[in-house]
Amino acid sequence: MSVEYEIIEATATVVALEGDMAVLEARRTSACNGCGAAKGCGTSALGDFFGRKRNLLHIKNDFNAVTGEQVIIGMPESDLVLASLAVYMLPLLAMIGLSLSAMVLGFGDGVAGLAAMAGLGGGLVFAGRMTQNAGQRFVPTYLRRTPFEFASKACGT
């Protein structure tokens, strides 16, 4: 009996080659691009404001990458969900847990607020270390070249 995993895929462009590593820039996509209310939406405006940062990934260049080509990268859906839970839920749970603990122990609102901040900070540090210690588990891998890029290379252009 084999278990099949759903793979989350994304398109990325090879922007540089560094030794045996390829540096990829992943395209950011947003549901806001397809929404009719995007021009008047606060979420869309925030996404435009904060979404300008380049998203660079370093992966092993075992597929003979060429600068400028587009490739498909991916990772198992279960790994993406686990990484998301680590990054978002652990800090939140630590914040709530420490704050509630301070309140149950009879400390005032000020101490509970400080405990919440300490829990959030500690949770962020713990989540960061947890994902770093996972090694390559949370790093997307090369799947294939994009059909357009593959076809243009076959034609010699």
C-alpha cells in the first residue's frame, strides 16, 4: 500500500548560479489579483505595499539550470502545512498560554501583557529554530522545467 502526497507547485525563475546551487525567485500570487474589488480593497493595498520583497530560494542545481529560465518547484502539502503551523500557531499558543498562566496565578493585567509578549517572542524563536533544524524538509525542490521554457530550448531560441 503506497501513500500518495499532494505536491504544492510554484513557478520560479533562475536568477543566479552560485557554485552547485541555483538561486530562484518564486512568483508571489495572490487571490486579490482575481477579485473585482481589488482597487478598493484594503487587503489588496496592504498586499501591494508589503508584497514587493523578493522571495529568493537556494536549491541544489542538479538539473543544469540556466540563468533566466523558469522552472516548477514544489514541496509536499503536508510539509507546507506543518511549517505553517510551526510559524503561526506555536507563537500564538505560547502567547496565549503564558498570558493565561499569569492571570491564573493572580498577576495583574500588566504582568499578563508582558507574559503574552514573552510567550510570543519565545514562540517565534522556538518556531524559527524548529524549522531551521528540519534541514531541507521545508525547502522546495526542483520538479521540472516549465513547458514554455522547455519548448523554446528545444527550438534553439
